[in-house]
Amino acid sequence: MPNADPPVMAKHFRDLSCWRLANELKTAVYDISANPVAVQDRSFCDDARRAARSGPANIAEGFGRFSHREFAHYLAIARASLVEVENHLHHAHDIRAITGEQLEQLTSLAQHAQRSISALRTYLLKTPEPRPHARTTKP
């Protein structure tokens, strides 16, 4: 099971392994969408890039939220986007924009990112909210 970075240890969303994996997948999808075969299918390129961008973007947005429940909601959206990316990878293979080996590698990356997101989401939903700092009033 991948290591889910507890939010208390992460100072920035880039510190989260799930964000780094999702971002790596996004970069790969952008490379695929530049392939001359893929470029001919403009709607595929648009859809694949949008889904790939959504994963790391939703992780980042969730990280900026104030509660575990809110963060977990954005992680669920990010995970679904990565499942969509996985579907687009199969289409890229079908149109011969990527090889079978590339499909296998990128599918593995997508699934690793999905598991990492799920682990962090589980952690958030099982962990009590941090207590807010006591406010001090000025005399």
C-alpha cells in the first residue's frame, strides 16, 4: 500500500506523493497529445489533457480546504479524473499513439496515483479534525 502523506506533515500540496504521481501522469498525457497520430484526434487530446489536469488540480484545491471532509471530497474527484485518464490511455493505444508497453507503464502510474489518493482520503476520513488553536483576545 502506498504511503499516504498525512496533511499535518505536508506543508504544501507538492509535498503529497499523490499530487506528484498525478502530476507525472499529467505530463505524460501532454507528451502523448503532442504525438502526430494523437493530434489528428483533437477531441481526444482536449479530453485527455482536461482529465489529466483535473487530477493534480483537485488534489491541490482540496489541500487548500479547511476540513478533512472537504479535502476528501476533492480527492474523490481527483481519483475519478485519473480513472478517466486511464480510459484515455486505452484510446491512445487503440489509435496507435502509444505502444502496448507505454500503455502498461502509464496505466500502472495511473493506478499507483489512484491508490495513493485513496489511501490519503481514507486517512482523512478516519482522522479527527485538528483542534483549532485557541484564540487569544487582546486586553
